[in-house]
Amino acid sequence: MNSDIFFFPIGANVVKKWKALETKGQPPESRFHHSMHFYDKGNYLVVYGGRRFANPTPDIKYDSEFVNSISVLRVDSLEWSLVKYKKDYCSYDSFPELFNFSSALIDD
């Protein structure tokens, strides 16, 4: 598990080969069972929730904890930013801790 991001070109006349992308800013921490969406109006990639290994060692394989952060990658500049929590978003004290869930982007 890592925080790397890759690009795979799709099209009739392109070489189909994975390419690692160099990003700026703080990438989201490594995680699994998260959601990721592309928001085309803003040209953003949005990563939310999931779980991370609490003790990533060969001996402990399933010990994990929640991740409740939202990270956004601006695709045009490849710059990461972390969404700051505001109490106006919901009635929780932080973003809800979700993992292994479904999500969707609707409108704006």
C-alpha cells in the first residue's frame, strides 16, 4: 500500500503503459476501502475515507484504523490539498469515519 498515483492512457493511437505521476503538496496517506471520484467540472480527483494499517508490519496483517480525511488533487497542476472540516458540513465533530462504502458526486 502506498500513496503513489498512476496514469494509464486510453485511446486508439496511444501507447498503453502505466506512468507514475509526480505530484505537489501533501498526498493522502496510504489507505484501502476508500472512495475516489473524478469531478470533471473542477478537474479534481477526490479521495475520502477508508482504513489504514495501524501497525504495518509483516506480523500484523489486519490491524487497521479509520481514515476520515478528504484530499483533493487538482489534475491540471497535480497539486494535493486537504479539505478542512467546517461544522457547517454536518452535525459531527469531524468528517464521518467511513470505509468499504459507496459514494457518488452529485451536481456541485
